[in-house]
Amino acid sequence: ACGTPVIASDCPVGPARILDGGDAGLLVPPEQPQALASAMRRLVGEPELAGRLKKAGEQRAREFDVKHAVPAFEALLFELTDA
């Protein structure tokens, strides 16, 4: 959403799903600062990759916008309460 490529720790719940399995940002193992540093160097050294991830990240962020998220949560709540 901020117009920069994303690097996230691949913790058990969340980042991989949010980053579409790594298609919208780089995932690094948690608690491995060298992996984070390597990912940063990679983005600096590969401007085409950085640009692709920036664009994919911006698109992915729009999918979590309130306009999209609220209807999805409402649908889930209706589905759960109808059961």
C-alpha cells in the first residue's frame, strides 16, 4: 500500500497467505536476520524483481481494502450464523 516491495517473516500464520505465497513479496524465515539482509540486498540488486513485487504488493493491498474486506467478513458471519 505504501509503494515499496515487501519483505516479511514467514511465520506460521499470515504472511504467506497475505503475500500470496511469495508472489506479492519476499518471505524469509523468522528470527534469521541474515536472511532478511539477503532479501534486502536482493531487492536492491534486482530492480526488475523489486518493481514486480511493488506492483503485486499494491494490488494485493487493495484486496484487503475496507471496500473488499468488510463484505467478505459480513458474508462469513452470515454463513456462520446460518449454520
